[in-house]
Amino acid sequence: MLSKRIIPCLDVKDGRTVKGVNFVDLRDAGDPVELAWQYSQQGADELVFLDIAATHEKRKTTLDMVKAVARQVNIPFTIGGGISELKDAEALLNAGADKISINSAAVRRPELINELANAFGVQFVVVAVDTKHLPHGDFVHLNGGRIPTEIQTQHWIKEAESRGAGEILLTSMDKDGTKSGFDYILLKEINDRVTIPVIASGGAGNEQDFIDVFQKSDVDAALAASVFHYGEILIPELKALLKQNNIAVRI
Amino acid sequence: MIGIVNYGAGNIFSLTSALERLNIQYGMINQESDFDLYEKIIIPGVGHAGTAMQKLTESGLVPAIKALKKPVLGICVGMQLITSYSEEGNSDLLDIIPVKTLRFKEEVSHKVPHMGWNQIYPENDSPIFSKIAPGTYFYFVHSYFIEFNPKFTAATCNYGIKFSAGIQKDNFYAVQFHPEKSGEAGEQLLKNFANL
């Protein structure tokens, strides 16, 4: 049976991981390779790296990091941040990235999804969507949730799918950072509408939140950052608990 | 030493990295005479099977591949190339193992691509699945699958339908998942191939 995936997300800047990471046996919490390796040993199914300060000048630093991760880590990983052209994506593919994640660039120029899917295959293209509830519906937001658009989240996701997105990474900006659980209702609504995998993001606070997101919305994967980095949730324990709750996980 | 058929179908950095982690020596096959340099051959591949077949044909390596008596391992689209035919682009392929590559039917309950970790069940005692227990998880990313065949299937996987996660005929082996991305299980499979 296809397992549900647990995905730690790492923010990187200038080729180094940022945000506090609190692993006891870590020699260098800023080293993305060591962190990625640790997570792969703990049973993470996949990793996402978000380059939070991606610029053209710093592209080479990111590529060096991607290569270093690909050399050492035996699970798939996705790179997001600052990808707006085919050549950005191609360089990441050649450096060993399994997938790339695009967000604002796809909203600004949706044809980018078609171009990437045609050039590298749909499996390579993750479309990340930041969404917020507003009184008149759910709307796509840009730049980490700061800039609202008039694009309805549900419509945008269907469009992204039809243009060649291979996967949707849906972050609820209402939930992100609150540790109050994932947005099960919206996730279920989206998950029921598409025939590509959906990754839930935003709101993970405890182990029950992961049980709930899989049981209530049936998404394919759940992503979180701080609960893993600070050791509040340990992946082996989380997966054992998911399994006890009859959720298919790789152990 | 393993030779990797270098015909321009996708990135092989992850594959060569995995071989390096396992201390398995490898080199690239760019022309027919290069086949003599290696004891075993890997045919990698990602993307569109029809396009990959076209590139392989243009490389001029097809007759030499078909004539190989050394162990050969096809990975992902490299596996599909070894079959007769793919529904992707309605393409005729190498026809080394007489099975077909078909498209998954899209359903909300079984999304396409089939992406993620799924369990495999070895069949027919194929040596590349040695020391790999039934139910072991491997990492898959694909929209087309190779039909189950009682004779040639070396491992099965279920995704709405039972399909071939691995196939074998004589010295030709192939796997649909990505061993280079499948954690320790994938490393075991690469070691099994290297030790054939």
C-alpha cells in the first residue's frame, strides 16, 4: 500500500539552514547535509528545502548545497524558492534535486507550470500554494502570505493541475505557526478535487494533528518544520503512532 | 565495474551519488565499444518513454544493448525501455522482455503520478531482490506501469492494480522504483546487482 509521507521542511539561506534546530547530537545545526542525513535516518520520507533568500547571485551557493545533499542523502528531496525560469529548474535537476517547488512565479506567469512539466515531466513540478480564508472565500496569497491576490485557491489549484503540476503543497497561512492543527476542511475539499498528490502544510503542533490530517482529509503527505526541528515530535514515535491508528506509513 | 548508458535521458547525479556511497565503481557508456569496459550495465531514465527511446535510438547503442549477455539493470523509464511497448506516446520500445507499459487510470483514490513509498513483494526468486523482505517500501514516481506477468515479474506492487515493480528475463533486470532514493532497501538492491 502507498504510504502516507512525513516531510520535514528546512529553511535555508546562503546554503545554510536557518531557524533554531534542536537536535542533541548535531554537530552543526546549520549544515543542511547533516540535518538532512539525520532526518533520513529517523525515517523522514522526503525533505523540502526552502531557499528563503534566493537570488540570482546566490544561486551557485544553493546549487552547491543541493549537490552536497544529493551526494549524502538516500531519500527524495524538493527545492523551493526563487525559481522563475526553466534554467533555474534545470540547474537544480542536474544538481540532484528530485523536485522543485514553485509558488509566486507560477501565479504571476502560470505558463511556467506547462513549460516545466513539458521540459522535465510532471513528477518534477510541485506547485506550492499559500492560502488564507477571507470573508468571501479562500484566496491565494504571495510572498509568504503577505500579498493577497484575487485568485480563488480552489480555482488556482485546479488550473495548476491542468497545466501540469505533479503535486500540490498547500499551506494554510491561517494555521501556519499556530500549532493548532492542519486546516482539515480545506485540505479535504482540495484533496477530493484533484487527482495529483496533496501535501498538507501549516498548523502541526502535536502528533494527534498528523493522525487527524490523514484521517480527516486523506492527503498524501504532511509537512512541518519547527515541531521536528525542536524535537517536539520525533519521527519514529510519530510513525509508530500513525501505524497504530491504521495509517499506512513506512517504518 | 558498472557502465551507465549515457544517452541523455534525465539526470543521473543521484544514481552516481548512490553508487559512490556504496563504493561501487562506475563509468559512462557513450559508444558501442564502451560496453567492453564494464561487467554490468545500468540503463537509467526519467521523463517520457517515447522521447527516451528516440534518444536511445539516436545514440546508436540499441543493437549493442539488445545483444548484451552481461547483467543489465533498467531503472524507471530505463525499465520501461526494456519492454515491448508503452502507451506513452504509443511507442515501440526495445522489446527485450515481452511485456507492455500501460498508463494508470486517474482516480481520486489512486492519484497519478503514483508518487511515494510503496511496498513490493518479490516473485520468482530473482537475485536482485535477495535479502529484501516482502512488504519492503521503495520510492516510486511514475504515471505508467508495467503489467504483471507470471513469468517475467520479479516483484509486484499494488496501486489500484497489481503491477510489476521489477521484471527479469535472463540477464536483463529492471525496476520501476528509484533504488538510489529508496533508503537502505534501495542500497541493498544496488548491492545485489553489483554482486551478481
